[in-house]
Amino acid sequence: MAQLLRRPRFLAVITLLAVLIAGGVQFALSARRVDAAPVQPVAAPALAIVTVAAGLPPGHMIRPGDLAELAWPQGDPPPGAIVAGTAEAQQLAGSVTRRALAAGELVHAAAVIRPGERGFLSALVAPGNRAIAIAVDATTAAGGLIWPGDRVDVILTQELRDDAVPLAQRVLSETILSNVRILSADQRLTPAGAAAPGPLGVGSDPAKPGVPATVTLEVTPVEAERVTVAGTLGRLHLTLRGVAAATAEAPIPAMWAGGVSPSLAGVRARPVQALSAAPVAPVAAPAASAARPDSVRIYRGSNGDMK
């Protein structure tokens, strides 16, 4: 035995067996400790439900600031509720409310109409109002930066082509509508920053992206007639109102050309030359009675008359 212990090969085999036995014992003890340890449950991801931040009237175009999120306990959300962060929640901005929504109410898919759905534009129009479109360009529509949901004033500018009118009164500008809402710009029905599917959200003129050719206004029936008449009188311009602009303001007086350029009052118009009548041929003096062979002389008494 002593001779075997002195051999290197034998010592290596003994050492390897000892290591294997120690490893097996350690593995068995570790497996027992794992089986004894309690299993920690995996927490389900937290949910948030989209709610209304403040009360919204029917026909309101939803903006991101109109919505809030409500933490929902573990479990399935209520039927019809919209979970925050989903594609459905991202499409709420630019939608229109079908009915009035109270503050804190859960937003359901059936409570809104999304752009592109049937009845979207008519849902934007408040009861008793009308929608009317006017032609605009980059100059008359504030550089094309007017978006649905903005509020504008409508200004009519007309030029009087009458030489009898003084130069200071030949151009007139007046505000015919105040604080009216933009419903759409061409086929763009969503406000700035809201995504819209398909062709909605882009201008109709590919050569001028973002510059609409027509703008649809929400007006009363009387205002709709006023816009129609104004479109035949002159050119219509839109001026964008600020978000905090007051809804009730003093009437804006009309502006004449003389009010913009006082120097026009001192400019005299060229005198208008009256049209002369066509020259009349002079009437020839009556010839002597002797030169009229076809004349007839009538005698009455002692006097004679020529006829």
C-alpha cells in the first residue's frame, strides 16, 4: 500500500475521486436549498386607463391636454375602456366627442368619432350652426399655418372702381366675422400634432404642402349668408386669434384707404371728361320759294302762302 501511495498516477486518481465526491455533495445540498426557497410571484404590468381631464361638450375636437390617465388595479380593464399607451389611445387626439363627457369619466371608443369615419365633420358642427368653405391661399390664410380647431376673424377687402369716388375712399377693409372656428383645412381634419390616418392631415396641393386651398368655417346661418355675399364683393382674409383671446370684444371699425395712407386725401383725381354728344349736321337754311319747284302756292284772298 505504501508503494502505491508513492506512485504519482495513483495519487492523481485518488485526488480526482475526492474532487468528484465533494462536487456531488455540494450539488445535492444546493438543489435542496433551491427546492426549499419560496417562489416569488411575477408582478403583472401596471395598467392605466384614459379618462377625461376636464368636462368636454358634444362636438369637441379632443386635444392631448383634454385627456388624463387613471391607474387601474390588477385585472382586466372595463369593457370599452381605452388603455393608455395603445394605438387606440394615440388616435384619440383629433377625434370628436359624440356627447358631453364629464371630468374623470372613462373614455370609451363609442363616445368619440375618429377622423375618416362617417359623420365626422357633421359631428364637429354645433347644433344650429353651419359649415361653409371659402377659398384661401398662403397670403389670406396666415401663411397656411391655420389648423382645424383654431379660431379666426374674417376680413373683407374690397376696391371701389369708380372715378367719382375720392382716392382715400376707394379701398375698404372691414371685419365681417369674429371668433369663428376652423373645422377643416382642405381634407385636414385634425389639429396640429394629432395623427390622422390616410390622406387626412396633409394639404390638397402637393406643390405647396401644408398650404390649404379651402378652409371650412363653423358659422351661424346668418353668418353663412354674409360670407357668401362677401365672397362676391371682394377678397377674404383670415386672421388667427390667440388661445387666450377674449370672446367678447368691441366692434372693429372699418378701415378706409385714407386711414392707412393720409396722403391720399391730398391727391386729386383727374377730372372726368364728359362724353360729348355726336355732332349734329347743321340744318340748311330754307331755300327761296322760287327754288322749290315742288312747292304749292295757295291763295287766300289777296295773300298767298307757300307750302
